[in-house]
Amino acid sequence: MYSAVRTHDYDYPESEMDERESLYFDTISLAESEAAAAAAAHRKSISQSRNTIYHSAVDLAGDEGGGGAGGVGGRLRLGGGANAEHAALAWQPGYRQSTALEHLNGGGGGSGDHTDAAIAAQMIALQNGRNHLPTGIGVTGDGGQGGGDDETYRRFDDGKRSVDFVLAYNGETQLEEHRRKCEIFEANLQREGLQLEHNKVQRVHFIKIHAPTEVLYRYAEILKIKVPLKPIPGQDQIFDESAHEFKTCLSRMCKSLFSSVQLNTALFPEREPRIHLEFSRNYLELYDTEHPNFLDASTRYSIINFILQRQHFVEGEETADNLGIEKLVQDGVYTCAYTLHDKDDRDRLLKEWANISKWKNLQPLDQIKDYFGAKVALYFAWLGFYTQMLIPISVFGVLCFLYGFITWSSDPISRDICNDNGTIMCPQCDRSCDYWRLNETCTSSKFNYLIDNNMTVVFAFSMAIWAVVYLEFWKRYSAGLVHRWGLTGFTHHVEHPRPQYLAKISRTKRLAGKAYEQDQAGKRTVLDPDVPFWSIKFLPNFTSYSIMILFICISVIAIAGIIIYRMAQRASHSILGSENSMTFKVMILPMTAGIIDLIVISLLDMVYSSLAVKLTNYEYCRTQTEYDESLTIKNYVFQFVNYYSSLFYIAFLKGKFVGYPAKYNRVLGFRQEECNPGGCLMELCMQLVIIMAGKQAVNAIVEMLIPYLMRTFKELSYRHGWYKSHQDQRLVPYNQFTEDYNLLPAQNNSLYVEYLEMVVQFGFITLFSLAFPLAPLLALLNNVIEVRLDAIKMLRFLRRPVGMRARDIGVWHNIMTVVTRIAVASSAMIIAFSTNLIPKIVYAASMGDPELNNYLNFTLAVFNTKDFQVQPLLGGSQHVNETVCRYTEFRNSPDDPHPYKRPMIYWKILTGRLAFIVIYQNIITMLQGILRWAVPDVSGRLLKRIKRENFLLREHIIEYEKRHAMKLVQTELNGQQKSDGELRQRNNETVIRSRDDATSFV
């Protein structure tokens, strides 16, 4: 079986090493500095070491029992079966070891992927004379069990205590100053009760942290964390009645109808409801410590993170500037601090949730909450709810679009345009443009009818109602989730100040004396003084928002530049084709301008997003919630202008103030852009599709493709030795904390980017979707994939984030509420000024032509070519002798006593447009207000349940306190009786007996 394995003498020259062996040993960082120095000084010594390890591993692989290793004296044993076979194959010529990236992506498929890495790490540890051998997957100490379920994979070396948090630092190049800070910081952690264990096997050293139960209990009480109680007498009645109300005939029918999208109850069982109470050690007997929600993993990690954020690392200078793990990571003392993924839970979530093939299935929100915390779980709950709510409005949008196709031939405007052969239109630029025939816009007018028809107003009305229904029902849905997770009543007022905020206060001269207080023993206590707004907070806030306004102006200037580009293209010969062709005017010019607009928007987005973080750090944000809200508001206001300004221009400004051929209104000498005879709604539709779909594509590239390419490049670097220095080498992943070290860090504001992407999308479909009824469908298709891609990214690419409590999605709900109200006015103005609805109504009422047979001629004004301000250079054009041309406007003819002035019909149409805006906006606003009043934030059923639970909880605590007080009284009586009896016994035995009888009688 092993005939191909090298068995001759130890004379093993480096030149004979194959690529597999060189790659494998180059990726291992020797922990001992002397070994690394020797390796750098003498390559041949490394060759000999490799040869020794090679034959030791051959001996291990050849041990049929999987027991002792001949070259190591029985110190190491391989697990039997597949692990032994894998270890044997690992040393066959041509065998390629699986990498950590392949294991993370599921390529390895089993625990054997780690065997070769663990063997080498153990061997190098023995070569360097260590007594302690790290046990990894497939390798254990004496008496251990091999395989992927090794008990120390994510535990301490005793195999019992779990690793709850990990600190990492570079053990080879650590400065003395950094080493001293680490010692002080770790000593403070141990004084808090945390248990630490060092791992110094590789280049990067790790500190494993475990939080004992008593520490978790102490800080759970400090942080007012709610945990589930044991079953209380009477709670089943409440739960049964609530469940009975939910189990209506309709709900049972829907559940059976959509059974294919339900969760796998074998993997994600439905949890029993429980009543939650803020943790208190006085009521320890009341809590259900076996319930999954009792101090789950995300809660434990948040407690440890809270402790890490508040420990000093400079002895004798306990100030806010020498506080917290984030400051240590920022100063380079530690390279990172992170929590660990759980292999079993992650594999289950990867299989059933972070899987695109499960796109139609519901999300396991309870398990997501346990794994990532309530804040992340609420994001995925909101994204899933938003995606589901897009289904009905997407179906209705498709029906509206189909209505346009079905009634395509009945549109009088497009029919008249296509049948017209004699109408000559005025040139669209001053010098180089020729006259053109109206029927050249036949195709574009037909496409324009698809989005500008009788269903446009109906769809806009439906979108306005849908937006309010979606927001109101989300509040009801999230209230139920939050109550189920025991977060009802949680407020951000219980949040502690950010360490960065306290450090900023300590560096402020006016507040430095109030930042801490020193007692008689000389110990400093960090305080949280009040920060006045006008004298201290105003200047940073004013500076931050001023820079935001500056970038908004830059964005507006960029959009204006693109508009001028379009005007210049109209006035010159384009390299893209003849500017007189309809392909250029209707398709190519708007598309190229839209693509340029998307590029400018994306660049400004990238620049301002990084700047906004620095601006927010400059402000005095006391809590993490205040920090997140400030960052969110600044970013979204900028993004609102950045993404929507070009669409607002097309919807409200383009073609509205052009003038007329005898007197065009100009910008920088260029004529303003005109709308096609069918209106500007078609161009608004094209711009919306380009920006909306382009933004989603850019986000997908930034979020998924770029990290994947970076990891692929790193993998190639590790495989071929392209890394620049020894510190760039990869760690051998032989346990959970070394695997997670190679992942990308999870940022505190990582959810902000996800929320921003979706809320900007919400703005697209509410503000402008009447220009493209299929926009909700595009959003739906994107979001179905987005949910799974976000899950994959968080489980595969990122380290596990620290769980955080939350009761809602924060300021994002308020932002969407404001956008919904703006959308009402936006839709009213688009319908009034960018569609033909109002002119058609006024024409039909004024002219008595309900069939609109002469409506096209009604919208075209007449112009005498001799009145041109700048005569066009026609050259050999066939229209040189034209005396009259038409243009889209409501103006008097040149033969009128007041030529080219506004006729009365124009003012009637303008009045109708303004009246429509007022009526539409008031009706929609009134209906939205009725819906908000009719749909309370918390359902009456849930409010009733909360009241009954609170009453039951109070009664239960009162009874517990009574029993506890009676026990105390009984204990005191028994103690008093015992002491009195002993005293009497010392004085007189006879008297004691009689008195004892009397006492017993009493």
C-alpha cells in the first residue's frame, strides 16, 4: 500500500522535494523564534527537519491500529478508520492537501481535511521540545477520541470549558511595551472572573477566554438581560388561548397550502413559549436554565465583550483613554478579538438557511437570534418580511404592464404618430440638427404607452397604500418577535456609554476633571459627565453636517455636469451615431448618460461612506445606538440626493422650461433638453432601470465577488509562496479559533451597509416605480437572492459578530416613513407633469372629443421657420425649403395677434395639474392616516397577552417572596431556639428541660 513512500536514508536533498511538500511546510509558521531564525539562516537544516517529520508521519500512517507513532514514542495517535486512511494518503506522492478555504467552503466534506495540518503542527511542536501538544481534528492525546468531534476543537485543553472569546497577537514580534499592556489587561480580566488559557503553537499566539457561570450571572443582572422562567401555574392557559386565536381556518389552510416553504421541524423545532424576567441572582430558582434562550451563545459573547470593552491596560493611569479591547486592537497590541463560530450550528444554518436552493423557505429566526443576536436576527426578519410584502405589489405591477400590452393598439397618441406622414418637427439643436418627421418616434411612443396608460394612476395609488400597509404590519410583526425573544420593554437607555465616548471626554479640557473621580485609596473611577450641547457638541456636529452638505453639493454638481453633457451631445455630432436618428435620441444618449451617472454615483458613494465614519467619530455619540443613528442619517441624506437627483431632474425639470424655437432658454449656451412627443416618462423608466439594476449589481460585486477574489488570491499566494513576508503566511487551521482567524473581521456597523442598500431600493420603488411597474418585481427577485447571499457572507466569509440586543430596526423605520410621505408628493407631481393624464382630461372636456382623435395635433404648436433665433445649417437637407415646423408645447400660432404666447388652454391644464396634486395628495394622506390609526403598532391580542403575563409574573414573584420570607423567619426562630437551649443547658439542666418542654409546646 505504501510502496510509493520514500523509505531510504535521511539524505533528503531540498532539490528532491516536490511541490506538495514545499507548499505544505512553507505554510507552517514555526512558533519558536530560534527555529525560525535557524530556518532562515540554513535552508538545509529545514530540509533535514522536513525529512524527519516526513518519516515520522509515514510511521504514523503505517500503524494499522491507529495507535502509537513510532517516531514520536507513542505520544500521538490517529483516530481510526477514515482518519487513519486520510493520514496515510496525505503522504502519498501526488496527494494534495485540502486547504482551510476548501474546508470552509465545504470542499473537504469531513474532519479529515485537518489531519495533515494537525500532524505537522504537532510534529513541529515536538521538534521544538514542547511538552504541551495541541490537539486538533483527527489528532488527540493519549486516551482521546479522533475525528472532527475532538473535545478540544473549540474548548480549553481540559476538554470541558468552552472557548467563548479569543484574543490574538503576533508572538514573534511583540514589543515589550505591548507585552506589559497585555499582562495588565489579562490580569484585569482574570480579576473579573474570566478564565484564560494561552496557545502559542504558531506564529500568532491566542488567548482563549471562558466565562464561568458566576460571571455570566453577575453581568446578566448588571445589564438587565431578560431570561425565560420555569413554567408558571396559569401560563398554559394564556399560551393556549393565544395559539387558539391564531389557529383560524384561514391560517390552517394557508399553512397546508404553503407547506413546502415551512422550516424543517426536525432541525429547527418549534420552541415552547415562556415568560421572561430580568435576571436577578435573588430569583435564580425561578429561571429555566435548560431553555435555549437562557443566556444563549450570543448573550454570553455580548457579556464578555462588555467586560473586554471596560478593562484598563495601563497600571496607575486608569483613564478612559487606556480602556478597552478596541483601543488595544487599534494600537496593535492585539491583532484582533473575536468570537467563535459553532461548527454544528453553522453547518445546520448553511444547509437549511444560507443556501440559494432554499430560496423559497422561511428563515429560522429563533436560531439566527441565538447564533448572531437579536440585532442581526431583526435585520433578516425585516428583509424577509419586506421581500414577502413585495409579492402582491409585484403581481399587480406585472398586471399593469400586461394591460399596456393588451391595449397597445388602442392608444390614440401612438396610433396617430405612427400613421402620420406629413408632420415636420423643428430641429432639436441650433446648428447641426435637421428637421425630422413625427412618425420617426412611432416605436418610442408605443413603448411609452406601456407605462403611461389608464393604469398608471391606479398603480401609483396602490403603491402609496402598499407602503403604509407594509410599514404598519412590520411593526406588528416585529413586536411579536421581540416579545418572543424576551426583549419587550428593552430600551436603549440601559445602554452603557461607548469607551470611545468616555475617552473623547477625558481628552476634552473642559470635561477632563469630570471624567473620573479618585478615592482616598488613589483608585480612579470613570464617570459619565453631562456634555453641554452648545459649548462642546455643537461644533463637531456643525462640522460633520457641513461636510455632508458639501458632498451633497458635489453630487448635485456632478449630476448637473452629466446634464450639460447630454445638452452638448444634442448640439454636436456624436461618435455614437447620427444625432438625428431615433436610436440615438431615444436609446443611446439616455443609456450612456445613465451609465455615466451610475459610475459617478458609485464613486461618490464609496468616498463619502468612508468619510462619514470619520465624521461620526468626531462627534460626541454617547451610546452605540446614538452612534449608529448619527451615521445612518448622514449617510442616507447624502445617498438620497446622490441616487435620486438625476431621476428627480427627468421627472420634474426636463422639458418643462425649454422655451420655444424663437426664444429657447439656455444653460451655459446650450439649449435645454426636450422630451419626446410622448413625454419624458420613457426616459425616466430607462434611467430608473439602469441605476436600480446597476446599483444592485455593483453591491453584489462589492459584497460577494471582491471578497471571493481576495480570498482566491490569498489562497494562490499561500499555495505558490507569493507572500511578501513571514508575517503574511497563513496559519494552519487545526481548531476553531485558528480557522476563524483567517476569516474577514465583522465590523460593528456591518449591518448599516445592508440596511442602506435595501432602504435605497425601497425609495426607488416608492418614489419612481409608476414610471416602471416592473420595478417591484426586480426588487423581489434581487431580495430573494440577497437574503441568502447575506447569510452566506456572514457564515462563510466573516467572523462571528458579537450579539447585540435590539427591539426594532431603529432609525431606518423612521426614514422609510419619511420616504413614504415624500413618495405621495412625488407620485402626484410625476402624474401631473410627466404623463398625459391631465392634458387628456382637459382636452376631452374642452373640445368635446372623448375619443381623443385630434389630441396629438392639440399638443403640437406651430412655428414659422423665419422666426428662428439661430437659423439651422441644413446643407443638402431635403427640408431646406420648409416654412413651418411643429414642436411640443401649448402656444399660440405665428398668425395669432399674440404669437407664441400662452393660450388659455395652457392655464386650464396647469390649473388641472395643480388641482390634481392637491386632491391626490390629500386623499392619499388621509387614507394613510386612517390605516396608521386602524393598524396599531402592537396587536390587541399581544397587548392582552403581555398584560396577563405581567399580572401572572407579579403574583408569582409575590408568592416566591412570601415563601422566601417564611423560610427566613423559620430559620431565625430555629436559630434562636437553639441558642436559648444551649444557654439554659449550661446554667441548669433541670430548668432547661422544663423550659424546653414549654418552648416545644409553644
